[in-house]
Amino acid sequence: MGLFEPPATEGSPGAERRKSPLADRMRPETLEDFVGQLHILGPDKPLRKLIERDELHSMILWGPPGSGKTTLAMIVARRTRSDFVKFSAVLSGIKEIKDVMAAAEKARGFGRRTILFIDEIHRFNKAQQDAFLPYVERGDIVLIGATTENPSFEVISPLLSRAKVYMLSALSTDEIVMLLERALRDERHGLGSQRIAIAPELLKQMAVFANGDARAALNTLETAVSAASRDEQGRVLITEKIVEDAIQRKMLLYDKAGEEHYNLISALHKSVRNSDPDAALYWLGRMLEAGEDPLYIARRMIRMASEDIGLADPNALTVTVNAMQAAHFVGMPECDLALAEAAVYLSLAPKSNALYVGYGEVRSDAQKAIAEPVPFHLRNPVTGLMAEVGYGKGYQYAHEAPDRLTDMQCLPDNLKDRHYYRPTDEGFEKRLKEKMAAIREWKTKRRQKE
């Protein structure tokens, strides 16, 4: 079935589109109207050039929901005047695949190209994916697969080697606001004929809660408009209460791209550093309930575990990484308690910034001190020539030493007396401090004997 339809009449596909959800009606039809993904579709980007030159190849579009994968595939077909067949990995099997492939092969014989778009291609099993291979190889179809999962793990290697993978990013808050404003202006496909009154800050909050998903934002706007009443002038009034009902959350002051974003994560970090679990839980909740990406919070807590706790409690990093994996695996709202568990654990853990300070000094020395070559005794003599010129000469293998210790110098000469890591007396670091002191005492006595 071709992509291009005749003008809409009652009962035609075009008329049906007017009755379809707002997110579907507002799909851009040209590259110029497509919002986001400038890293692959901006001027002079390779994919943009291939589309404009009609030099298509099979591709996998990998990105989060609502980032424009289906829309981009439809635009590619329209721009190149190809037949467009949309295939669902959830609803189709081998028989349907073969029927579509046979039709595409016949169309190619008449000089028509078929773009086969497979939504959720990661849901196809190996046998189903194998069924596409001969048709992709012969050029009967241009395959465009869409997936939210890493194609390296979900798409078979032979198919992956014949397709270029393009990563799509979640849309920014500003990009989603742009789409919402377009829907409010568009009288043909959007809501422009309804005289809708909505404050800019409410549009922005819809965009924040959408978390990069354009479809979710447009669905929220459509729900809000359906629930709103008209004033005496016939305008549709969208209030804060209506938006709260549409997103099923209370509106909180928050802007994931602005100052409040940084204020709140700063408050969480400083509360953890100050060992205040109640404040940490509160600021965590403020961000999650306002629609912050839980993975962003998890990443920042991983930093807290290393910067403010470090080896005073090595489990802190494990707890936060586990919380990040939980957030990735189950998402919101189910992951909220995993993040809360990590926030409380970090707050009550012993604190040390010894790693933070030590690595800062390493960074400074690496940038400012002369970069001396690696001492020969620390180099690995991979070849005979390397051994002949002295690689590895003088190396002392600690496992063969009585105390598993040697007095071998491992820093370059210009930094041989530097001490970067200075553990505190907090938590597990106290034991590390004692261990380091014992090692240094052993080395001092060894050198005195020599």
C-alpha cells in the first residue's frame, strides 16, 4: 500500500486522520517540520544528505518513546516517494512477513521501491529476523527498524551488519514546547480552531512531565483541552487544576533545563553530604514528583557516593549503582523507593572526600608536571626487542615476595614522593589508613637495611 493518499473525503483515510489522536494528526510530513535530532538530521549531516539525494539504505532507529522514529520513517518514504509498509513486531509472524516480502518483490519489478518499517523490531525472534535477510540483500526492500532497546543485543548480527544504526535522543523541554505551540496554532490538524487559552508556564510543565516524549505531551494537551470549559468569549480555558488532572500529578515549580533543576539537585547533594536523610528524602521527592528523570538523579547519587563517601564505605557505590539499575529496569513510579533507599544510605554512611581531593591533585599534576615516560621496569616486554632494550628489567613480582610487598618505585622520578590518597579515620577508611601506614613503615625499614 502506498504512503500517499488522495484528498480527504468523508470516510476516506484523510477524514479518519482528523478523528485520530492529536499526536497522530500532528505528525510532521517534511524534514523541515521535523523537530529535534539535529545530530543526525541537521544541515550537512550524513543521514540528511542521504535522504535528500534519495540514496537510501536499510537502517535501525534506536531511541526512547516519542522521539520521532515512526514519523522519521514516514517522512523518508514521502520524501523519496517510496511505498510505505508499516509492520508490527507484536502482531505479525513469518507468514505475514513472507506475504509482505512477496508484494515488495513484485513492486520492485514495476520500478517501485518499498520501505518496510518495523516497529519494535527487538520483539522479533531470530527466525523472524532471518526471514528479512534475503530481501534486504537483494534490495527488494529498504528496511527501517525502530527500537527502544540496544540493537547490539536485540537485532541479529547479519541484519545489523546490513543496516546503519542511528541513535535518536529524547526531545528537550524546549523542543516539546515548540510542538505543543504548533498544535495550538494548527487549524487543519491541530487545535487552532478552538481558541485555546493556556499560560506558557503550563505548556512548559506539560513538556517537563513528558520527559522527552512528544507523544505523551500532545496526549496531555489533548486531554486537558477535552476537560476544559469555555468562557463567555468562547475561549477554552486551560487552568493549572486542569493540567494537574490531565497529568494526574500536582504541579510543582520545576524546570529540568533551568535554575530550579540545579537548585534541587544541589539541595539533595548537600543534604547527603551533611548526613541529613530527612532532607535528602524530601529533595529527592520534590524532583521525582515534579517529573525529573530518575536516571539523572541516580547518576548524580553515584557521583555523591564517590565524591563524599568514597572508601569510607565502599558499599555506597554498590547501593547507588543498584538503584540506577532498578530505575532503568522498572522506571517510575516503581523505582522511587530504590532511589529513596540509596539517598538514605548515602546520608547515613561515613563521609570522606579523600578520593575527591586525591584525584584533584592527580589531575593537576597530570596537566602541569612534566609527563615523564613510564619507567622501564614497569613496561611489559611484549617482544624480544623490547626485552633486549630493557623493558621489564628490574621488575619485582609482589606475589613471589614473602610479605607480598616490594620496595619497587612505581611513580616517575619527578613525583616519587607524592602521596595523593590520604584516607580519613571514617568508617572503612580507618582500616585502609592503618594498612597504608603499615606498608610505608615496611618500605622504610626495608630501605634502611639496604
